[in-house]
Amino acid sequence: MLWRRSHEREASQFLEGPPVTYPLEVVVLPTPEDVDTYAANAVIAQQKMKPKSVYIMPTGSTPKGFYQRIVDACKKRQVSFRKATIFNLDEYWKIDPWHPDSYASYMRVNLIDHIDIKAKNWHIPNGNTDNPIAEAKRYEALLNKHQPIDLAILGIGMNGHIGFNEPGTAVDAPTSFVKLHQSTIERNSDQLVASNETKLHALTIGPAEILKADRIMLLAKGIDKADAVNRAIRGQETSQLPASYLRRNKKVTFVLDEAAALYLPKTIRGTHSSRREEQRYSQVQFGYSV
Ligand code: PGA
């Protein structure tokens, strides 16, 4: 990981004093399904407000239900992505985009094949390249042409990663070719459907571009995420927990089920803004057409 280590050295020279951070919005909902509905309604509302919205979107087990709700709404013509653009957060390396274990396949199966987005407006790093460092640069340049991103939707790893920005990633790390953390390798091996070959590397959008988004929504479900969520919201900002960088963005919402919020104190779980937010998207009906 030479490329990223040298970047971290530059970053630590560059950072002086404590970073500026902003208050987070924390939405705690009773069930994982409520997280799906909330996130889908937020995207549907975003599309209604701005049909040409640009998104960063994640993969993994967390967003599957959210994507299903988007697909359902799209099928009922309650939302359209004809003018929208989606950038995927990350992709394994090295993998063919048509391999069932690629994130490109995940996205086609769970979202892209079922909504009306134009093929040219869906982007994902090419995990099949022989030159992943050049691919990271290409992807970053493409992303930067579309800045600002209207909404970046993220998951969180048990180790606090966002995308494949593993512990140790500098806050200003660009889109990079990275080596995966051992805990990520073990967890993700369980999710591979068609390959015994362990995935050791990936391409990922870096914290630098994620933090530039106009709005960030992090989704977390289950007790496995409770510690990382708690540290991201209440702990010191640290490269050991890249999700803690998110407080540098002015509009970040953590959308959690009760289990993922377990270690948060009641004062955070029951804030007025949480309740207002909960109403804002939990009660929005799929009631408009485009
Ligand atoms: P998960 O992964 O949704 O499969 O838990 C989230 C992540 O690692 O970002």
C-alpha cells in the first residue's frame, strides 16, 4: 500500500490543529426495514426536488432493502432516475464486472437493471483493469466533473471504514487502489456468492471526495455496527475510524436502527431533530409521480 502510505505522510504534515467539525443529525428508527424506507424516501424526495441529482451509492448487505424500495417506487412510476447519475463507491480488484461477486453485478441485480437510469449515467470503478492506479485517477477525474455530489449514501464497516477506506486512511486521501483490512476480508468472504478466491484489494472513492458531497447519509443496521457508529458520532476524529471524518461535512445524517444505536446515549437517540427527521422521511408516502 505504498501509494497510500506516502499520501498519509503528506496529510499529517498538512493537518495542523483540530479539524472543524459540525453537529451530526442522528435518526434512530425502530427496525432495519424502517432504515430502508427512510433512505428510499430521502432519495425519492431528492429526485423530486432535482431530477438531475448526482449520487454516490454503496453496496453490501445494508442497502439491499433500500434498493428494493427504490425499485418498487420506480416500477410504480413514483420516481424516475432518467436524468440522475450514480457513482458507486467502490469495486473489488481484480474482478470482471460480469462476475457474480463484483459490485457491478451487485448493483445491476439490486438496482440498475430495474430502474430507468441511462446506462451512460451509472459509473463504477473498473475492477478488471491491469492498471488500478490509473483507473483510480480516471474515476476520480470523472467524479470531479460531476461535483458537487448531491447525496452520498454510505454504509459503515465494523471497523469504521466508509467505502473501502480502511483504518489508517488519511482524511484527504483521494480515490485510490487499496489493500483491504483483514477484518473486511473475513467479513466480505462470507458475502461472496460464486468465488472462493479471497478479495484482497479494491478501488474506492476516497474521503476527500466523499466529504465534498452536499449531503451525506450513512445507513447502519444491527448490533455489529453499534461500536463503530458510537465512535464515529462521539469519539475523537481519527484515521483509525474513517467514519469519524464525516463530521467535517455540514450535512451528515446517520440513519440507524435501534440495534446500531445501542451505545448512543438517550440524549442523542431522542433529540428533537431526530424526531423531526424521523417524521420527515418515515411518513412521506410514495405519493407523487413524475
Ligand atoms: P455491510 O457492509 O452493509 O455488508 O454491513 C457495509 C460496509 O462495509 O460499508
